[in-house]
Amino acid sequence: MTHRVAIVGAGPSGFYAADGLLRSRPDLHIDVIDRLPTPFGLVRAGVAPDHQGTKAVVRQFDRLLAQPDLRFAGNIEIGRDLSWDDLLEAYDAIIVATGMVVDRKLGIPGEELPHVWGSWRLVAWLNGHPDFRAGPDLSQVKSVAVIGNGNVALDVARVLAKSAEEMAKSDIVPEAEAAIVAAPITDIHVIGRRGAEHASFTNNELAEMGRLVRAVSVADASVLQAVAPAEDPTPEKLRKGKNIDTLKGFAAHKPGEKPVTVHFTFHAAPTKIQPGEVVLSSGSVKADLVVTCIGYTGQPFPQGEGIFPVGWARRGPTGTIPTNRADSHAVAQQVLAWLKDRDPKSGPDVLPVAVDAAGWHRIDKHEIAAGTAVGRPRVKLTDWQALLDVAQSG
Ligand code: NAP
């Protein structure tokens, strides 16, 4: 008999937790449960489709799926197929790695208008999440307002600004790509409610905005003057200083130099959204599409003994994928300490029939083959039934 651990959520924090557990206790039985038939959570659905280098982290997780005592159980929804109580009864510990997948709200008038999209919904569409198959109508969109000054705002602005050639090696879903290519976008406003020195962009991502083929990034030099130089020694100040330097470079560009202009606008809190316009504390911008990139909230899960949240479910929606490695490994140590003095439970296996690792690998193979045919990393299946049919086709 050995201990059994359920990890709910097959995203990075869940897999890093499994990794942390197996490094010390390779004898453990671990079930990684997800409501989707596909693993990898935010890497598959949230990382921008043109950032394939970031997505390559899944190779590490795929190696874990090959471990004999780690089962992937996809297409299992807690609350529909199993309850939290079922899990508590059957497993010695539960790790909650459900992330944060609900767009936060601005709480301003006009937010419910149909041209206002949360970044989770938009990026999930770009990434072929089966629950988000409908995208915005981009056919008349000339001007876009991207609200927020984090990396998600940059992801959204960049993917809308890139040319078809720049997206050619991405795994953006073909419908989204066709809609973006056909859209008459000329202006994208990336809007921060505070000053540039408070933006949470990482510098690599911001600098990438200066290298786009069909878009020029511009910023207002007057708001960038009084900020710390890049030599400031702390990593956070160094990042901010580098960002200011990058933005000062953007300030030397001219709007309209390329077909699309990305305007970095600061000290501009949105106060109202109306058709065709976002009203800001400092004026207004035209916007046929508004994308809010202001963070996420999660769904409730039970608290108590034997339940261990990790990743964004534990800390909130901050930190990059590598941040989750250390975080999940630390939680794995707590789980191991909890298991140490407990006898393993001996009840029956409660997992319903699921999409297992072999089923996922059939989906993976199918998508990669479809991608190879058109020179892309993969073409994703976006329909629930198609995913299940391919998973069960073996
Ligand atoms: P974030 O970095 O926390 O940025 C959220 C932005 O929303 C902030 O600029 C915040 O402004 C703004 N905001 C919040 N409420 C607002 C309101 N009511 N009105 C106007 N603006 C508002 O979060 P994120 O961009 O969603 O990214 C989440 C995490 O994923 C971050 O840790 C990020 O680095 C990471 N990520 C990394 C990558 C990458 O490495 N390439 C890509 C995507 C995401 P204030 O600062 O004023 O609150």
C-alpha cells in the first residue's frame, strides 16, 4: 500500500507539484485530474500562441506523464463526475491546481457591451480552448483598446499587431488568424492607469513590441522623464528602468510609420466604455474592440486538512511559469510532511473512465500531424466531441 495523491488541474503548477512529490517519493500514486481532455492548462490555453519557446515547457510535463504511477485523468469535472468529498475520502492528500480562469471586471459603465472582451476569453479563443470557440467580430475593428500594463496586455497587443508571416510558426487557431489578418486594425492603445514606472511588463516582452514587422510602438516622451535609470541595482528597479529605456526608444518613433501603431498610454484610468470609445481619466480613445487585461479570479474550492492549493489557486494570478516550479515544489514538501505520519487509505479507485495519457497522446499526435501538413507546430482540435473522439480512437 502506498499513499494516493489527487492533483486537480493539469497545468504547470499541478505538474510541478507532481514533480516535487515524485522526486522524494517515487512510490506515490498520483492522479492528475482535469476537466479538459487535454493537459497543460495555461500553457495550452493561456500562453500566447506565438510564444512557442514558452510552450516548450510541456516536454518536461510529458515526461512525467510517462511515469508508471502517475495517471492523467482528463475530461473529469469535479462537481459533475466526482465531488470534492469523493476525493477527500479516496485520496490521502489533494493538491488544488485549478489556477484562475475568470476575467476580473473593471466595474465601470459599459463593461457589458459586446465589443468588450476579457483577456482570458480572447486568449483562450486564440489558443483553441473548446469552451471559447467564438471570437470577436474583427471585420470592422480599426482601433483597439487594451486595458492593463502587464504581460497579458502585451500578448494581446502583439498578436493583434503581428503579420501573418510573424504568426506562421505559431499554433494560433486558423479561424482566429484569418479574422486578425482580415481585420482593418490601424491603432492599438495599451492603457495603464498608473505611470510607466508601475507597469508590470517584463522587459523582453516589452522590447519585442519594438521589433514588429507591420506595427510601430510609440509612447509619449513627456511622461517618461522622471524615472529611475536602468543602473539601479535591485532586480525590480532594474526591470523598471529597462522598461523606461525601451519606452523612451518607442517615444522616438512616429505614429503611422507602419500599417499599425501601438500607442503606450499611461496615467489613464478607464472610467466608462461606450460604443466606439473608452473614456479615460485623461481623455478618451477610439475603440471598436476593448480587451481588459487586468487579472483573473478563480473558482472556489474547499479548504481544510489534507487540501493543498498551489500556483495561482494559492497565490493569485501573478508570476511566470518558472515561478510555479519553486512554489509547487515547496507545497509538495508540505504534502510529504502531511503524509509522513498517516497510514495510506485503502478504499476503491473512484476515478470514472477518463481520457488517459494514451488518449491525450492520440490528440497530440493528431494535432501535430495536422500542423506538419501546413508547416506549423500543431493545428488544435477545438471541438469537445472531436477531442473525445480522437482520444478514444485507439
Ligand atoms: P499583471 O501583471 O498583474 O497586470 C495586470 C494589469 O492590470 C496591471 O497593469 C494593473 O494595474 C492593471 N489593472 C488592474 N485593475 C485595473 C483597473 N481596474 N483598471 C485599469 N487597470 C487595471 O497581470 P497579467 O498581465 O494578467 O499577467 C498575469 C501574470 O502572468 C503576471 O505575473 C505575468 O507576468 C504573467 N505572464 C507572463 C508572460 C510572459 O512571461 N511572457 C505572459 C503573460 C503573462 P496596476 O498595476 O495599477 O494595478
